[in-house]
Amino acid sequence: MPLNPRKEPRMSAYTPLVDDDIVLDDGRKLRYAEWGDPSGRPMFLFHGAPGSRVFVPNPAVTAEAGVRMVTVDRPGYGGSDPLPGRQILDWPRDVVALAEALGLDQFDVAAHSAGGPYALACGHELMDRVGHVVLISCVAPQEALHPGGFEGDDEDLALTRRAREDPLGAAAAIAASVAWLAETPERFLDLPRPQPDVWVLQDQAIRDMFLETIRQAVRQGVDAYAWDVVLARRSWGFDLSAAAASVTIFQGSLDQAVAPAEANALARELPNAQLNTYPDAGHGLILAEWAAIMNGSGVLGKGRSTPSNL
């Protein structure tokens, strides 16, 4: 079967313009990378779980769009020091510190998958700095997905209950279940995926970038990954209905990692949100349709994405 004809043009390498770290006030190192147009409009992109700063959609498209992309390892991932007991609302402080170190007063934020809560936290806490929030295949709060509560025999609900009642125990159990990642991160690329995501990973440059993403994600072990899973299932610590920033949501209908129901829930909860769905895309939407996302994000103007009917 031929490659997905809509995927981005192949690149020979995904090489950052900058790959460095800063030291925060509490002494922790925060590792970041920069891509795209160095003099362009600044945008932070927050990775999923597992993920790292080297996860990035086509940098050539980012540069053509006039965007200066900054990616960051969350604490415990890649080259960023851990922050024991961190919460989602701790993240905006790290982002502000990095933005000030880079001389950025105003910026947009984007996120993929489990990075969504962190982008929304920045939109909530940094209203004077964040212009727009872009969510691509992102998770929703459990309260929005299960308004009736978390009782039931479903394994997913059971994990949510444990994350809320015993977060350290839940994190330990998750870490044990994904311990293989630290030894053989390349196995992550061969997990079952819908056909659109298989097509995306047939591009060798993307596959190499994705493998390095996972290697960096588990460089310090799997604890940061496990804790992200727990945090996503607990209360995020802020009310989505109070969000002031405008939000554009992109979701693939064939996504098996983050179900379309999560995008629908986000669109219902966020007062200034537009949902755009792609019927033939999976979780790799951000890699397959980056040019369209840039054009349709609300940051750079309207693109060719198709709004969903809610």
C-alpha cells in the first residue's frame, strides 16, 4: 500500500537549531530545543507521555510558517531534572522561567497527547503571556469524560480511582508495567497502530525522530512517564470553563491512543474552543498534517481543516 499522500514532505534529519538547558531558581536543570524560524512568532510545544523535547513535527514546515518552536523536557524526562511530587500547575512556572531566559514576553502554546493539560495550565495561569492554545490529539479531564463519577468495573475507571486514592501506588504500578521501555525503547515503535499511523512511521526521518524521542523520554527511567499518567487522571487543579485563551483542537477520528471522545469533551468544557477533526488520521495527526494544523490553528490563519459539528 502506498504512503499516505497527505503526509508532510520527507526531511533528511530533524536537527534542532538549539539544544541547551537553563538552571531554574530551585537548582533544577530544564532542557529545551528550538526549531523553525529563529526570528518567528514564538510557540512552545509540549510533548506527550512518553515523550521528550526531540518530538517535533516537520521543522521545515514550522520555519515556512514563520514560527520559532520551543520544545521542552518536562521534569524527569530527557535532560530535565526530576521534580518530586510535581503537579500540573507547577509547569507554568518552569515555562515562564524558560521564556524569560529566551527573552519571550508573549507566546503561543501547543501540545500533543498527554501534553494537553500542561498547555491548558499555561493558558489558565499565564493569561497575560499566552496568545493561543493549540491541542493536537490531547487528553481531557476525567471529570469531563465521566460526569457521573468513576464507579464501575472498567479497567480505565479503576485506574482513575487508584490515581486519585493512591497516586504513588498507581504510579509504581504503571512504572512496573512499562519498565521494558527503559531497556528496549525501540519496541514502542512497533506497538499496534491504525493504518494512518503506520504510514507516517514509514518515513525514515520521522521514524528516527520518534525513536530518539522515546530514548530521551526514558533516559532517566520511566517514573516521569508513570507520574504523567497519574496526573492526567487526577484533578488538574484548575477549571477549564474559566479559560480565557482561545483554543483550537485537532483530532484524528481513527486515533486509538486518545479517543475522539476526549476531543469532544474538551470542546464542550472550553468556552473559546474550535474542534477540527480529520476522518482519516490517527494519533500521528501532528506529524501527518502539520502544515494544515499550522494554517488552521488560529495562530497563523484559517487552513483546510474541517470543523466538527458538536
